Amino acid sequence: MNRHRCSLPLRPWWASVAPLAVLGAIAFGPAIAPALADDRGNAPAIGDTTVFATVPAPGHPFGVAVDRSRVYISTSAGDFFADPATGGHLNSDGERVFAYDNNGNLVTTTSIATMPNSNMGLFGLALDGNPTPDHHLYVADMNGRILRLSLDHDNGAPVLFAKAPLAGGWMATMWNDLVFDRAGNLFMTDDKPRIWRVTPDGQPSIWFEDPRLAGFFGFAGGPLGGRIDPTGKFLYFTITISATFPGEAVVYRLPLVGHPSASDLQLVHRFPVVPGQQLPQATGLAFASSGNMYVALIGTNQIAVLDPAGNEIRRISSPLFDSPWGLAFMGQSLLVTNADIQPVESPDRWKVLKVFVRETGLPLNRPRTTSEDSPAAAAQP
């Protein structure tokens, strides 16, 4: 594999995601063609994109999780490159977790307090498999904590489930995405060059650390999206802007063993720097039941599709994409959050999009976890 060098000036990844005007005009090659109407009448074509839901203030939808009859969306209105003199955004209004029904109607809103002038918010979401009345949503706060939200009680306040044992806030550790294994452990990507494991009783520890996971900016650009593959044996995760492969976005995987070593780290795919385009900047990912992997690229405003061997087989574009971030399957479609993390906000772009992909998602692990009323946790197959 050829080593791709960055030929573009490197703007901070968080601030370099302005939508490309050329997305609607360039004729891409067959592998990355935008969705067009096919010859099946009104049947949708792969890549057909519609608006599933509109997100109210504070906007900036990041994480997405699909439950039995609800879709949960987290927000992250703060911008850690914020500079008020240049229009950067700091958030003193707290973040939100919004719940929508399967038709995209807003049902409930949960407020989560943040520090005044916060420049960091929420991202990853994970659902447990507890039956009523102990069903929970786990919420990753990029300030280094995991919150747990009861879903079976009206107006339930979030409670602290786990906290990073490092001082220094998000500059020391920035917990991004989270995913359950079958035993009820949560695996957490960290924008610094490490992956965490959090036990079912909320005890966090560094599971893997390696300089190859570092982001280009040192304090940013590292591990972000994470999911477990169909075999249940590997954790796949994205690097937004790699330091090892300057400017590129990268997908790695690690075996789900007790303590993986440096030799266990496997390179799955590299998204090269393309002259004349924004850096690719990979964020969230999701597996289809087929083993295909969908990767959000906020730099080029696209969704890449990789086959089980890690080869790119399709690139989905839409003029509705504005920093596509979180991904989750619903039926044969993919729900995509529009993070809209440009310095100048665009409230009309705060959307959750529905992209037809003609395949279903891989069911996520939803183990039974320790409830507030029971000290025992039983793993669900």
C-alpha cells in the first residue's frame, strides 16, 4: 500500500468541515457515485436520503441509538477550537438527549448540565438489554464521564456511571464512542491514543494504548467511532486525522482479548488525502449484518462503505449531509446525524437524516447490566 502524504494545509479537524459546494456538481466515478433514481419506479435507490427528524437547540446532533420504539440523539454544541473573536461557539446552556418515535416525532427531552462556556459535549450512546423497568441508555460525555439514563421513568435524571481517572478534563482524556461487548463491558474510544474498557460496575481502565492511534494534532484527531464486528471477536475503530499517516483517516481493529499487545493492532483501511478536497476525517461507524462497514466522513461530507475485507466498495453523497457524524441502522436505512460543527452555526442543518442502503444493520450487543435495585448483572447472549 502506498503511503499517502498530506498535500493540503491542515486546518483543525473540528473546524475544517465546511460542506463542499462541489458535492452536488462533481461526477464521481462508479464506486463513489451519488444516488440517482433507478428503473424501479418509486422504489428507493441506494443512497436516497431524506430528513428523519429536525433537532432543536442546542442542535449539533452527534450520537444516535435505535431502540424498540425510540431513536435517541445526543448533542454537542461546544466547539473545542472555539474562538469568540472569530465566531467559535461556547455552550453554557447544557446538552440534550432527545427521544424520537419511529416516525421522527420528538417525544421527550433530557437536559444534561455542562460547565459555563463549555467547549465539549456528548457523543456515543449505548442501550442495555434490561427489561422494564430497568432499561437504560448510556451516554458518553467527552469531558471524561459516562452517564446512565433510565428510560422507563418519566423525567429520570442522568446519573454518573463512570468517570475517567485522569485529571485535566478533555485535554487529558476525551471519551467519544462506546459499545457493549457480550459480557456487559463498555469499550470506549479516546481522542488521545488509547482505548478504554469499563466493567459492568462502572470501573474504567486503559485497555490499549499505542502511538499509532495518535491524532495529527496530538490532543485531537485520534480514536473516535467504535463498533464490534459480526464475529464478535474484534473492536473496529476510526482515527479521524492520523499522525502515523498524516492527514488520512484510518480504520483499525483489535481482538477482544484481555490485554491486547502492540502486535495485535491491525490496519483495516486508509482513506487517503485527495488534492483539492477536504481531508476525509472519519467519525462514526456501523456494521451491516452482511459484514459491510459504513464510515462517516465529515471532511468530504460522505458515507464510505467498506466490504468485510476492508475494501471500499461505495461512497454515498448527498447535498443534505453537513458533517455526518453518528450512524445507526433502522430497517434497511442508515440514520445519520448532521453534526454541523462549523464555527458559524446553521440551525436549519440540525437534522437526522435517513439514508436507504438496502441492507439491515448488525444487531448490537445489549447485555443485561447491573440495575439500581440489584447488585447482580447477568450477561445476555
